[in-house]
Amino acid sequence: MTPDVNVLVAAFRPDHPHHSPARAWLNDAVHQAAFKHTPLVLLGMVVTGFVRVTTNPRVFKQIDALEDVLAFVDTLLACPGVSHQASGAAWPGLRDLCLSHQANGNLMSDAWIASTVLQFGETLCTFDRDFTRLLPSDKLHLILT
């Protein structure tokens, strides 16, 4: 299982409107990973997006300290069963996904995440319904709010 940017942001920020369901999902995912039921994979692009959003004054009036944001990621990565996955070989999948779904513009970041999820056989956890266009239902877990 791998979280989308929006799930990490919501789980991290107590003032986020979806904090409770995101935090509950993340706590459960960490627990499941620790007991080797389902690994928790943090994609490189997702981690980068998480840091970008939480430290951006155009997104939040009160941004988070970079040290706190990075410590959150480090804490997750220190948990048993949690790993970081770079997406260096995702280009062929991204290219095919973009062509088959006519993904462009604002959908590009989602397409990159989706192609990486497919490449590594993961399931994406997100609030973002745009992924229903990009991923088969067995590779998508929507947190409903």
C-alpha cells in the first residue's frame, strides 16, 4: 500500500479537514507493515509533494517547519515494514498511461504516481477521485469523507 500526497498532508496536519480518517489510515498502515501483513511504501514523488505542500505559504498560512516535515517522513521510514521507493524507471509506464488516458496538465502528477504504483504492483490510498481514471479499482483505495 502506498499513500498519496493528500493522505500524508492530512495525516500530518491536525488542522486539515480530513486529518482523522487520514491519520487512522496511516496508523493502521504502519501497524500492518510492522506485522508484515502489507508493506507501506512511500514513493519519492509523493514524499517530495508532501514536503512541497506542507512548507508552501501559498497553501497554508501557517506552514510547517521543514525540520518537522522531514522528521515526520524519517519517523515513518524508521518503522518496520515501511520503505521509500524512487521511481526512476517509471517513464515507459507514465508514457503509456498518459496516452491511454489522455492525461495532461494538472493530471500529470497523478499520472506519474499512478504509473509508479502500477510498476511496483502497489495499491494507492488517496482522497483524490481523479485516480479512478488512472488506476484499476484493485489498485486504488479511496478514503471516503
